[in-house]
Amino acid sequence: MQPDRAVLFDLDGTLVDTERENVESVVLAARRWQVELGADMRKFIVGHSWNEIHTRIQREYGLDVEMGVLIAAAVEEKRTLFAAHGYEALPGALALVRRLCGRVGLAIASGSSRVEVQETIAGIGLTECFQYLLGAEDYSRGKPHPEPYQTAMSLLGVAPRACIVIEDAEPGILSGKAAGAHVIAVRRANWMGYDQSAADVIVDTLEQIGDDLLEKLWRS
């Protein structure tokens, strides 16, 4: 049965504590071609899609490598980084997703690659809860463009105002708002200090997202 409501999640920094390793994996991958990413580029990686990350690295560092090749190198580095301790779900993530599972449409709209999304969600045991796991290859323009969340809405067949987006970074918050959804921002893993003021609601952790808050947004 097609859902009439949906919750659309960002992944890194929202459901899982992976932002630092994401940045480090791209830095290590670029070093394979003797490219050292600077502080501005490292900050840009957080909250942006591989599409925009790859384009900027090409433009600013002259790295003439296809996006898929760079992604594959970063995936290898990321697997090594997580080999020792695995993926860590952020507070309230598992309980929230499992509570919503089967009740509303659920999708991930991430700027990470498909394989990164799939491996991360499998790593925290939530694969069966999501109808769609979308990564950078699933849209031509990443956050803050609305395309990532518009794609998830279209696949689920749910109207924008019946969708709630849960995010941590400003690009994703702006993407969700531009797509016409209600947006909840989570402070817990916003270690980069992104401005979250464009969100409809800001919470400290996913533990604070109860059914009453979701219902209030859906009715607004």
C-alpha cells in the first residue's frame, strides 16, 4: 500500500556518527593522486553530495579522475576507518526509525554514494525499514538543491507537505525546505557548526522527535 505520509532522512550526522570519517576518507582518497585537500574543502565535504565534492576538487585541485574512481577509493578508505569499531547510530536513531517502520514511507536521501549508504544502513541494522536508499548517483544536483528530496518524494509517491525531512547540515535543511517539506534539524552531530535556523524545528537529539511533534508538523 502506498504511504500518504513520509519521513525522509539524511544519513551522515543525522542517523550515524560518520561525518569526521567521511571527510577523512575523501582526504585519504585524494592523497592517492598526491592531492592534499585544504580546510575549506574539508568543511565543504560535510553536508554536500559527491557530485559537488568531485566537481570542486576537479576545479580547485586539478584532479582529473572520474567521480566513480574517486568514490571507489574513498569507499576503500572508509571501510578501513570503520573496520575496528563499526558504525555508531546516533542517540535515538534506531528507536525512531523502528517506531516509524511500516507506519509511514521511509527513505534516505544522502550525498554519499549508494554503496556508502547501503553499507552504513546495514551496519546499524535498519535496511529493512527503508523503501529507498538514495545516494549521490541518484540525482544530478546535490543539496542544497531540492532534487535529492524531490526524488525521494516522487519514488514514494508522497506529496511534499506530507513529508518531514530530518537533517543536521544547512545544505540539507535548505534542500528539504526547497522541496516543500517540513524540516527538523538535529544538533547532536553538527560538529561543523552549520546554521540550522532555516529548519521548522531544532532538537538536540533524535530522542526528542516524538509522535506528537511529527503529527504537529504534518497538520501544519
